[in-house]
Amino acid sequence: MMSFLNFAFTQDKEYTEEFEKLVSLQKEIADIHSALEKFYPVALVEDNHFFLYDYDTSKGNYVFIKKVESEFPVSQGIRASFPLRFYDNKTSCVVSPEIFDDLDGYAILFHEFVHCFQANTVEYELKKNLRINKEAMEKKQYSWELDYDFPYLEEKFVKLYKKFFQEMAKDNPVGITGTRKKIKDALDEKDYEYLVWQEWKEGFARYIENKIRGKFKLELNNGGKNEPYNRVTFYYAGDKYIDFLFREKPKLMTNLGLLFTEMHTR
């Protein structure tokens, strides 16, 4: 039987070139936003185990840290970021190894790096002030960001959000701002908080991902654009809305907390 030490060495050697490529690509895109200036832990998921890697400054590349069996089922093809309890609760990029198969996968991996950046900077400070989060924590609904019951198919919402898309496509500041106010007035407090939260969190990551895709000459990710609307619709809308706000107020690009406030109160 292979010893754990030998297994660790094999695992480290197996993905050396892939992580070298990750480091090289990140240096090419670091000027897009400060979210891409740091390297974050990466946990590769295989057979319901995490194979954890982290960046070693002395080697200038990722090194294998350890293998840990997951305490919960993890699906193949996972693309996520969350704190790893077995790694001092460090927010890490959690993906399966086929993400290294092509350049498109690296763009998605960097999308998850953006979430690591959000978590390590302003995300939790913003989240603790949200009514939707406070009530979810009281009820131990820890996955509210994924399964909140938003009225995606409600006719009034669909009509207004479609109008919002149309105004953004026309790059019409008056129309964008006016439609935004109508959306806010049409939703209750928690529904609007959820919409803005997803636009901010996932929309910003999508915005950076598409900047990366543009630099790599890849097809842009416009998932969520079409009806029927669902949670991914907010990724698309957030990307476009954040692009509009950054062009209108460039200082927001370096202050994600202020960006959220602008999106929530505008």
C-alpha cells in the first residue's frame, strides 16, 4: 500500500504543470483588479476527498498540503469557494481537476478566486447587516444564498427586470436608474436585499471573469440572460449593472463596500 507521504508527493507532482500555468496566467491578469493580485488555496475534489494545495512563496508555485475526506457529499464538477474547517477556516477555491482542461476552466477558477477576495475583505461585514441574513442565521438556514425563495417568475418582476436589461443594453442612465427604483419599490425588503446581494457578489465575480475572458479572447459568459429567470439571472444582471456603475463612478472599483451600498440604495 502506498504511504500517505508517497501519495502526497505523487499528488503534488501530478498537478505541478497545471498550477504553474495558473500562476503564469494570474500574473497576466493581475492588473484587471486587486482581487487577482493574491493566490488563494485550491482544494481539488476527487472521490469525495479534498486534495488541498496552497501557494508557496519560496517555490513560486502551489504545493500539496494534505488530503482530507469530505464530511459531506461533494459533486464532481463543483465550482465554489468557502472556508475549509480543516485548513483554519481559510476561504478556498473548491473545484474538480477537469477545470484545468482548458483556458475556459481557468477563467472559471479565477471567478472563484474573486469570491475568496470578497470573503477576505468586505463580504462578512456587509452580510451581517442584512435582514435576510440575520433571519436566516436565527433559523439556521445557512444555505440561504443558494435556496432563498425569490419570486423569479412573478409577472411584475419579470416585466421590470426585462426592462432593466433593455435600458442597460441602451446604456441609458435615466432609464437604468428609473427602472431600478421601480424594481426596488415592487419587491419587499428581503427580496430586494437578496437581489442586490446576488448582483453584487456573483455579478462582480462574473464581471471580473468576463474581463479575463476578454483578455484571453474567450467567449463571454452571459449565462442567465434569457427567461425563465432564476438565481443565475442576477449574475448576468450584476455583471452589466456593475460595468455601468464603474464607468459612471470609477472610484467604486476600488471600494466594494461602497459599490454594494450604491447598488442597494440607488
